[in-house]
Amino acid sequence: MDRPDERSDARERALYLLYEAQAKAIRPSDTLDLQVIEPDELTQVLVRGVDEHADAIDELIAGRAEGWTLKRMPVLDLNIMRLATYELVHRPAVPTAVVLNEAVELAKRFSTDDSGRFVNGVLAAIAADVRSST
């Protein structure tokens, strides 16, 4: 497998920080302030963006995760979808296919055997709602 690029690395770091925030029951932006080494700019944009738009993001995910509540979802899947939903809605320059592919790869690497399909299904439905065919 090729080494991920800087954007992929930033998404992975953002996922770690979102997971940490949920585990510690603190705001995601607060995890940025707790870092010894300041995260790169894209990681900060992603984490702060998810934090700033958390309610709307969770509403989109809940609306498309048929048969699932947010509390029932694996924590990593939920945070991967939060990250990708933020990008789908607020980073229109990032192609839909890139957002979905990156999210599915994170789910396959860090979550359950079924997570890739689950994450892809929910995010594809969200993308159809929030983006024109990009």
C-alpha cells in the first residue's frame, strides 16, 4: 500500500482527536489545546469544523443511518462519519469520491469488519442530500 498523503494523515490525526474528545467527554476543539505539539493546519480545521457544526452533523448522520441511533454506533464509525460529513458539507472543493474513499479506508483500518460498508452507505446517502453530482 502506498504511503498516505498529508491530507490522509491529517484526517487520521483528526479522527484520533475526535475519538479522544469523546472518550474524555470534552469538546473536540479542547483536544487541540491539550496537544504538546500543535497539530497541522488541516487537522485543526477538521477538528474545529466538526466541533463547530456538531449538532447539524449528527442530525445528518442520524437521518441517514437507518435502524441505528448515534449511541448504538461504534464510536470510531461515528467519528469517521462526523469527519466526512463535515467535509461533504463545508469543504466543497474536496471531491465527494475522495471524502467517501478516505472515510471507508479509515473505517476498514480502525473499526469493525462491517464498518466500511456501513460508513459508505450512510455517507453516500448524506452526499446525495448535500452535494450536487461531484
